[in-house]
Amino acid sequence: MTRRIRIIGIGTGNPDHMTVQAIDALNACDVLFIPTKGDEKAFLATLRHDICERFITGRMPRIHEFPVPKRRADGDYGAGVTDWHTAIAAIYERMLLENLDADETLGLLVWGDPMLYDSTIRIIDLVRTAGRVAFDYDVIPGITSLQALCASHRIPLNRIGLPVQVTTGRRLSAGWPESVRDIAVMLDGVQAFETVDDPDAVIHWGAYLGTPMEITLSGRLCEIAGTIAETRRAARAEHGWIMDTYLIRRPVESGGEEGE
């Protein structure tokens, strides 16, 4: 027998996002690791506990919380992320050896979807590559913030015949990519939407998507960028953190593909 890890996408904050597959995987776990990120983001850990109480029908798994180290904000971004992932991998490795027997299954409840702008899979691969603890793992998809954003705004993600580029605020702030008309931004700590200089661009924005705190705004970017910035500031002040996603659409040039 070997240890098994189940990386389970739990959606963006609404327990109803849990799929049947995710619920079945959760009920097959002997142990759960739940990350904590301080008092400001206690909601994220509390929701995971609420999901367990609601959906686990048999014996409750053993639950171990652990504090997530902070990524350093100074210096080289790539090196900072690598060091951060290595630190988390070391925590996982130690907790696996100390808290999971050789024939048991561990569950990792991942916000949103583990395959889209989340590093859990990469970190678990680091642990596996190190070779000090043997395990197998699988991944259960979840509802993404992009899905929740488009559902709340009642829009499709893509326009007919046009691609959508998914990126970060850090990338967008460096300039709008050529040959792209639609950009979805998953992580934005710099309010990169304010750098888009197109009077006809439209933005669909949402924060705390799927949660009771959800906020959505939509309109011509040049007209509501200031409103979004102020809404972000007020929401961060109220809750201590913010998690937002948005889609910006620029008009299609004459002869473009939108009508194909």
C-alpha cells in the first residue's frame, strides 16, 4: 500500500460549487490538511471546515491546519515564487511523514480549480520528486473564478471566433499583448486595468466571487475604472483582503473574426 493524495477543487467560495466527484473524494479521505493565512483570511479556512461539516457523511477525517509561509515581495519575482513553493513543499513533506500512514488518503481542498492559477500540483510534484515520501495522487477539478465571474455577469467567456488570454495583473501592467482583444486577469495586486488606454474597452469585474461578500461591476472601462479602484479599496479595508477577477474586452477591428 502507498499513501494517496487527492487534490480537490472546491470552487470559489460557495459550498454549492462542490461537485459530486469532489464530495465523493472528500468522503474517501482519512486526513485533511487545511492551510491558514492569518486572521485576515480566516474565511478561507472556515469555509473549508464548513464544507467538511456539510458534505462528509461518515467518519470525520483527521484535520491538521498549517500556516502558509508568505512569499517575499522583494527581489526577483520568479526566485521568490520558487523559494515560496519550496518552503510549502517542505511543510507538506514533514506533515505527510508525521500524519499520514502508508495506507491512508490525504485530501487537499483547493480554492477554485487546482489546474488554473494554483500551485498545489506543482508543490506536490516537488515533494514527490524529492523522493523522501512515497505517494500517488489524483486531481479533481472545481469551479473557477472565471466561471463564477461569467455566470454572475451572464456572459460567455469568449466571443465568437476570438481567443481569450488568461494572465495576471503583473503581466498586463507591462502592456497589452499584441493580437489579443480579450484578456481575463486572475491575479492583480497592482490594479492593472487602470493601464488599459482604450476608450471603447469594456470590463466585467468581480471580487469575492461565489461568496456572500461577492461584488460585481461592469461597464466601459474608462468610465468605471475609478469606481472599481475605490470599491477594491473599501472592500479590502472592510475584509482585510481581496480576491478579484476580471475580463476586459476591446472592440474588434473592422474585418475581424467576431462574426464568424
